[in-house]
Amino acid sequence: MNGLPLSRFTGMLATNSSLRNLWLARAVSALGDYVYSVALMWFVYEQTHSALQTGLLFILKFLPEPFVGLYFGVLADRLNRRRLMQFSDLFQMLAMLLLGVLIASGSFHMWHLYVITICASMAGTLFRIAQTSLIPDLVGRHELVSANALLSVTMQLMRMIGATLGGILVAIIGVAGTIEINALSFLVSLAFVQRIRHDKAQPAASSASAKSVNSEIKEGLNWLVNNKIVLLLMLLGTLANVALAPTNVLPPMLIQREFHGDARMLGWFETSIALGLLLGGILVGTLSPKKVGRWFLAGLGLEAVGMLSVAVAPFAWMAYAGNFLLGIGVMVCNIPLSTLMQTLIPDRMRGRVNSMTSIAFNISIPITYGGIGALADVIGAKPSYGLGALLLALCAAIGGMNAGLRSFDLGEGQKAGEANEDAGQAV
């Protein structure tokens, strides 16, 4: 698999039917999700003429995870993860069918959308936790980086395609029809997940029923607190999400006020980070590095350079270049981060600890989005990007001081992981 740049991806898909089916499930479902997002934003603004209502929906998408994520993590450790993913797909399909029918029949009210958004978000959270916990069971340790990169690159491709396709579908068949297509995507995903060969019982399944859910959550929390590297990764990942808030909220302000550009310039700016994300994912997946700790730290540093380049750019084309570097850095950081988590967390509690880290990563997003907007109104878009770059550089420096993180090697990860599970200490 060391020939053409994408041969590692194609080789894995050709030889691993379970990974191939998971990849197809995620690709189809993600395409439907991005199509749905475009239709939903258009529909809500058309109905309410309120940007606040549109933003509220995105907050509601993040709202359930802090409340249900820990319990879903227990389920992912107790039950068959493939079946949990199928249940999630089925639930989301029914939710989208209901929403489409309500809109098409003229019976729709905004509270319907709020309730359905929260319920679908809960199901999506269950799917993500189960999927993240399942991947190490489908591929060998030496293929884990490439598998994560493959899924990440696919998500970015579907994002680019879905944004365009969503607008076309809304114009041709309307919002209700577009939502029903998203419902169909969950059915297709469910069928592919069914073909994944994973029927083994979860670790410690025999004793799971003897423990309460809260005691299992406490067990996972105790493990996390005692594992210094995973705790450090959770902290750095959360701070990095805070630092990246300007990239999601401020591009329109940046382009209009700093570069006096129009929507086309904003499109180029967004395209530049999308291309960086694609290239970064392909780079990491192709090289499949073993020193994932060093790559994670390098990714943080590259993110800092990208954001700083945007902050000081006197011309738009320099901001495009900075955003492109930022996109590469995000993938160079995030894929090794996922791999580190999957490798360091023992299988018997992977669902619980993954849910805890996911809550920490995601809970900062809706809070920070509002905060960065208020800050930028006072100090401007470029200084806000500069503060983000400073925080990312600080994260890279803090992580670089941890010798265990710097030296972590996937080739030695099995031994380290076993020691972790027995002692609950840092690697």
C-alpha cells in the first residue's frame, strides 16, 4: 500500500469489508446530513426571518450531549456497538420522515423542529460514541491512523458536495422533499452497518448487569482522572476548540470589514480551508505516522501559524493561504488525537471515556460561538484570530512539555495500553 498516495485508503477498503461498510454508511449519512443542514437553514430563515432562530437550532444540536452522553457511553460498553448504530440510524430516519410530513402537510410549527432536533441529536450522539468505540475493533493498530483519516477525508468531501447538492434539491423538490432524502440516507446507512462483521460481546459484559449505570460512569471518570495523558489530551482538545471559534463565526466579518470583499471572496476563503482539510487528511492517512503524539503537537502548531497568518494578512490572498494552512493543521491535529484516544483507552471502558472527552470537546462550541462574536464586535476580527493563534501556540507548548505524549509510538502502544488498563496511570 505504499505506491500511489491514495493506495493505502483503497487497499484498506478492498481488503477490509467491515471498514468498507462503515465507510459507505458514514459517507451516505453525512451527505444526507449536509444536504439537510442547507435545507434547514433556508427553511428556518424563510419562516422566521431571524438569524437568532437559525443559531438556536445549532445550539440545540449540541445541547443533549452533556446530559445523555455519559449514559450512552455506558451503553456502548455494555451492548453491541453495531446494533446501537443501527438503532440510531432507524430513530433518525423516523424523525426526518416525521419532520418532512409535518412540513409537506402544512401542520408544521417551530416547536416541532426544536423537539425533533433535540431527539435526532441524541440519536446522533449515540451513533458517534458507538462508532468511535467500534473502529479499533475493525482495523489493526497499525491501520488506525489511516482508518480515522479515511473517515475524516470522506466527511469533508461530503460536506463540499452536500452544500451544493442541498441548494439544488431545495430549489427543485422543496424543503420537505429534501428532508425526506435525508431520511432515506439513514435507511441506506442502516443497511451498510448491518453488514459490518462485529458480533463479539463487550468486555466485562457478564459483570455489567451487577453494576449500576452511575457506578460505571464513576469507574470511567476515575480512570480518566488517573490517566494523565488522556486528561491532558482532553484539556488541549477543548482549548483548541475554543481557539478555533473565530474560524466558524468571524469569516463574514473578516472578509467584509478587513478586506472589503463580497460573497465570492467569502466563498474563496471557505474553500481554502476546505482544501486544506482534504489535503491534511490525505497526508496523514497516506503517511500513517506512528509517532502520533508528535503529529498532534505539530498540528496544533500548524493551526497556530495558519490563524496568525490570517490575523496579520494585509491582502486577501494571504488570508486564503493562512486558512489553507489552518485546514491542514486541523487534520494533522485531530486525526492523531482520535487515534491516541482510541489507543490509550481500554476497550472495556472506551464508550464511557469517549463520551466524557466528546462532551468536553463539544460543550465549548456553543458557549464560545457567542463569546467570540461579542469579543470581535469590540476588538475586531483580526485581533480575535490572533488571540486564537496565541491560545493554540500555548496548547502546543503545554503538550510539548509532556514526555509521554512526545514519545508515544503506535508500534509500542499495545504494551502501553495494557499497562494503562492495569494501573490506570499515565503512559
